[in-house]
Amino acid sequence: MLHVANVSAGYAGFQALFDVSLDVNAGESVAVIGPNGAGKTTLLRLISKLIEPTRGDILFETKNLNDVPPHSVVARGIAHVPENRRLFPRLTAEENLRMGAFTSRRQYAERLDQVYALFPLLKERRRQIAGTMSGGEQQMCAIGRALMSGPKLLLLDEPSAGLAPVVVQAIFQLVGRICAQGYTVLIVEQNIRQVLKVVSRAYLLDAGRIVQSGSAAELLAAPEIQKAYLGL
Ligand SMILES: Nc1ncnc2c1ncn2[C@@H]1O[C@H](COP(=O)(O)OP(=O)(O)OP(=O)(O)O)[C@@H](O)[C@H]1O
Ligand SMILES: [Mg+2]
């Protein structure tokens, strides 16, 4: 579904990604793991066309995204849950969900039911002003908003960031449920141990380069990862 081929990118003279290649197949959940500043967010921004690569190609369903403007990425089936969630803080939870369906108003009611079935808590909170919800609830709402567009590919940027440990658990359970439902998911995380329990495959990104890849089980057992990232 997604084919990232030899992509390099950066910001005004600073190169953040070097010759990155990765694939995500339909129905698969894939993680890109890596420490602070590795380039994880940059990679997701490239896929949603918020920045342009300096080299390489990104293909989505075999079509090159080079000439696709950022505003038509959602309509093509890519939904991005950004770092720090970026909800509309003065709107209610449900109004935020409605914003996610702006490309597909006809399916609004049906999608809303699906999202509420996935996150019953969000239904209870539907009239709450988003800015007053807890961090975990806001993250849930941001993921729900992305699902409201009916995406083929869901991009998640560190959904566990800034949350209390018990909430982190809940968010990963939720991400696990989304993966198990057959959504195609590309998630970037530095919470390596937890994310490797919910995805099927992963890539390790370090200082802008993919340095390792394999099944989630392989990476969890890899001595380099255990030593450098899992504190074993
Ligand atoms: N707008 C920007 N201008 C200049 N440099 C940037 C910009 N955004 C990111 N960078 C740099 O690019 C590199 C990769 O950043 P990126 O945000 O992609 O990392 P990350 O893996 O998402 O990190 P984190 O886990 O902290 O979110 C970092 O060195 C960062 O300082
Ligand atoms: Mg980031």
C-alpha cells in the first residue's frame, strides 16, 4: 500500500532523513521506532505531503505522491494523527470528530457509530469541550477524528507521548484493537517495548537512517535493541 523508496529530507540546510526505504502492506501494522530526534515525525510529514523530499519517491497504492498536493492526501485515504494531537480545543469531542469527516459527509453517521463502538468512552464525553479532556481522552479523540475520514492508511505520531504510564497502557491497548480490526497502520514511537507488542513489523530509525528492520518479535529479541533501548 505504501512504498517509501530511498527518501532523503530535511529542513533548510539540515538533513533529517538519509535514504530511507520502507513498505507497509494492506492490513498490516508497522512501527517506526527510534529515539528523540531520529526523524520519525519528519517521515510522517513526508507521507502526508506536509514537507517534500529532497530525494526519493513515496508511492501510495502504486501512485507516486510527488505531484499530490497536501490537501488531497486525506481524500486519497491517508489520515495523520499528528504529534501533540492538535485537536480544536474549543470544540466538543463530537465536533472534532465531525471535522475529521469533512471529506466524506455522507458516511458521517455510520462512521461516528464505528468510532463510538471502538471508543465507548468518547461517546460518553461527546459533549465535552476537547480542551478540557484528559490527555488520554484527547489522544483517543484525535485518533477517532482521523478514523472519521475512513482512511486506508492511518499514520500515528507517538500517541503515547506525554501521557501517564497507566494511560499509556490504555492507548496501546486501543492501538492494538485498531490494528486487530484490520486497519493499515504506520505508527512512530519511542515507547519501543509497548509498541512492539501491538504491531506486526517494525523499522528502527536512528539519526535519520533505518538501521534495522524485522518482525516485532525479532526486534524485541535483538540484543542491540535490548541493550540500547530496553535497558536489558
Ligand atoms: N522545523 C524544523 N526545522 C529545523 N529542524 C527540524 C525541524 N523539525 C525537526 N527538525 C530536526 O530534524 C530532526 C528530526 O526531527 P523529528 O521531529 O523528525 O524527530 P522525531 O524522531 O520525531 O523526534 P521526537 O521523538 O522528539 O518527536 C531533529 O534533529 C530535529 O531537530
Ligand atoms: Mg516526533
